[in-house]
Amino acid sequence: MSIDFTLSPELEELRMRVRDFITTVVAPAEAQIKNEADLDRAEYIHLLLDLRRQAHDLGLWLPHMPEEWGGMGLGHVELAMVQAEAAKAYYGPFALNCMAPDEGNMHTLLHWGTDEQKERYLRPLCEGTAMSCFAMTEPEVAGSDPTLIRTTAVQDGDEWVINGHKWFISNARRASFAILIARTEDNPDLPQAANTAFLVDVPSEGWERVREIETMHGGTGHSEIVIEDLRVPAAHMLGGRGHGHMLGQYRLGPARLAHCMRWIAQAETALDMMVERSLERFSHGSILAEKQGIQWMIADSTMELYQAKLMVLHAAYRIDHRLDFKSEVSMAKHFVANMLNRVIDRSIQVHGALGYSTDTPLAHMYQHARWARFADGADEVHQMRIAQRTIAAFRDERSTKRATGDLPI
Ligand SMILES: Cc1cc2nc3c(=O)[nH]c(=O)nc-3n(C[C@H](O)[C@H](O)[C@H](O)COP(=O)(O)OP(=O)(O)OC[C@H]3O[C@@H](n4cnc5c(N)ncnc54)[C@H](O)[C@@H]3O)c2cc1C
């Protein structure tokens, strides 16, 4: 019998070290950033880089990368507990150098990059001396369907000439390179084989960042990019010609799950706050924790968080064991994103006006959480794929069992 949810003493010690680092180093720095209104940009950058230096010195660096790239060499189940601890603080994943989109880009480069590409692009990401972005979404066509991408790359001798329009490119203003997805094939056999990935140095002539997009959580680094006659050397193609879709899907599997790991941390914080507030607030003759209506919110959130943790651990287990994980990651991504929104919403409800204010982190968390339901695969697209796999399982085997995690139960 090999199902075992306990951690080895070494991993438990590691989890506690991450927790300790987040509580004693990252959280106070975050409080300083929030409270010191006169902190100038240079001091702010210095604070952030110092967090990274400390994480690196403590060996809490690149939990998702192999040791030969300076990482901690963890599997995905082990990574789940590190990410879930790190994301208890907003800057935690940044400090450990395991935040999106760099984390997903590192996986992609590690798997698809040539030796030269790895040295030039992956090495500085791992060393923390460069940042990157992933440029796929376009304003004119549905981001949910990358077969519609209009940005084109046309070969001209030893170069590719790229024209197009991208938006919501996270981190583009800080990035020293982009993984860009462009259409290279006119009539591919499969619509999914139309696109190719390129490594683009930033800045480059022809790559123009025209604006920072203001979102419901402010302007935090999502850019609109106009691409005009951008020339990229043929050697900067990442993966093969027509492999852009496959590469994007490969990148999104573990990257979606890493989002789930961080969302679990956020949901847990919201639930902790919900319970703490319900034990303090008195109304109509008793504390809130004694009201059935509040207990239901606590109970629903607890059950959903538990489900989320099991789904993420199981999907991570499947990745670690080289089993097909598409359906499990899809189901986890959909469930955890929705669970996160519901739990934060309930926590705001229990806090009343305080929850709506920016005196607690809840309002900020709520604004951030909303994107989880449509980015990296909208809810409805995941549901479409999950249903297709369930129907296929039934057609093949007259049973839906395979589609529900293929568990021995
Ligand atoms: C904060 C943030 C950061 C982002 N960072 C990046 C980034 O770094 N790089 C990048 O390339 N992109 C990024 N994106 C873009 C993101 O990947 C897209 O928003 C996402 O893929 C959805 O595409 P879209 O916005 O064009 O919505 P659309 O594709 O237009 O979809 C809109 C809605 O239509 C519905 N829908 C779509 N297809 C179907 C279907 N088949 N069945 C039923 N309903 C459907 C869904 O409800 C969906 O929410 C980011 C977005 C946000 C908000």
C-alpha cells in the first residue's frame, strides 16, 4: 500500500524553513513596503533584491528547478508544499525565484531549449539576473483559442520577420527576453500546428511596448505590445517549426498547477482570517462563530480547501510519475480558481465593511483572484475539455472511471 500523505523528516524540515523565512523575513519587508509611503524606488528595489539574496543564501532558491541549474531539485508534490508556504506572502514566490511567468518559462526552456539557448536565456533567469515574459494573447482574437493567432512570422534568409499585436503580457516591462508565439504555417494539417515559438531579446527594434494596461487590481505590469518588422535570427526559434501550440500546452500544465499551489495559500489565509474574525466579532447576543449562517460559510470553505489540496497533490503526483496529467490539472485549475474566489468572498462577508476596506489584504486578494477563472484556460474551456475526456472514457470503456482521476476507488 503506497498512498502516504506524510512528509519525510527532511521535507518537513524544509517546509518549516520556508514558513519561517516567509514569516520572519518576507512578511516584515512587505509590511515595510506597505507602511512606508516615502520609500523611494531605489529602496524598494533594494528591499526586494535583498529578499532574493537571503533566500538564495538559505538554499531556498528555484524550488522547481533541478540542482544542476542551481535549484532545489524537488518533484511536483514536494513543490506543492513549498509554493503553498511561499505564497502566504505576496513577494514569497518572487523571493524564491519561482513566480509566474519566469517559472513557466524556465520549465519551457529546460525542456525545449538548445544548449546555446539555455546558456543565453535560462542561465540568467536561474541566477536571478534577468526576467522574462510569455507573449501569446492578442486583443483581436480569442486568447482561449491559440489556433486563431494572427501575429505572423515569415522567413527571410537566416531571419524571421514578425508582425503582430499582443496584450496582457505580464512582466514585459521588466523582461530582458520574451517567448513569443507567432503563426508560421498557412495551411497546416492540424490547426494546432500553425504556430511557432521564438526567443525575442527585449528591447529590440520592432518590439514596441505601447502601454501598461490598467486592470481591476491596478497597473501591475501587463503590457500591450505592437510588433512591426521585428527580425529574429533563425537560431532563436524555440522548439520546432509548428510546435508553438504544443510548447504552450507543455508550459501550461505544470504552470497551471503552480498557480493552484499559490492559490491554496491565498485561500488558506482568507479562511484563517474568516475564523479569526468570527471569534472576535459580537452581534445579536453571541460571537459570529456561534451563528449557524457563519458556520456554514466556514464549513463550506474548509471542505473546498480540503478538496483543492487533494486535487493538487494528486495532479502533482501524476506529473511526478510521468502519467498523463492533462485532465487532473484541468480539473484542479478550474476547481481551485473557483474555490479561491468563493473563500475570499465569504471571508469579506464575515468581515463586513472591514473586509471591503483596504485595511485588510482581502480586497486586494479578491481583485487578484478574479483573473484566475479565465486566464491560463477559462473555466468553460476546461469544462469543455473535461467533458470531452469523460465522454471519450465512457465510449472506450463503458465507464467514466478513467476521467475521474483514474483512482483505485
Ligand atoms: C492578469 C492577467 C495576466 C495575463 N498574462 C498573460 C501573459 O503573460 N501572456 C499571455 O500571452 N497572456 C496573458 N494573459 C491573457 C490570458 O491568457 C487570456 O485572458 C486568456 O487566455 C483568455 O483569453 P481572452 O482574454 O482573449 O478571452 P476570450 O478567449 O475572448 O474568452 C472570453 C470568455 O469567452 C468564454 N469562452 C471562450 N472560449 C469558450 C469555449 N470554447 N466555450 C465556452 N466559452 C468560451 C469564456 O467565458 C471566456 O472567459 C493574462 C491575462 C490576465 C488577466
